[in-house]
Amino acid sequence: MTTESPRWFKSSYSSNGGACVEIAANLAVSRGTVPVRDSKDLSGPTLSFPVASFTSFVAGVKAGDFGTV
């Protein structure tokens, strides 16, 4: 079992409008998951997604599969 701590970061595309998420990509290899949290609630809940699922999601966002707001 690993004791590595998450290193949280927001996208450089974040405009600090308050609707941001942070991810801890450093745990992808050691745990096989990508933790995600609300950047406004640092002590709140964390969702962890399997690496393959998160990678597919990011590819979909980049491809414009989810539309725009």
C-alpha cells in the first residue's frame, strides 16, 4: 500500500470563476485512480475515477463531445 499524498492542481485554463475542480494526477500510477475534488471545498469529499475512465473523459472534452456552456 502506498502512502503517497495527493498533489492537487487546477487547470491553467481555470479562470478562477469559482466553478473549478482539482485533480491529483500523481496517484494515477501508484493507485490506478485519479482523485477529483471541488476547489472551493478542500476538506470536502473526493471522487476517485479509474485512470482509463478519466483518460476517456478528458479525450471527450478535448474532442468537444460534451458541447459548451
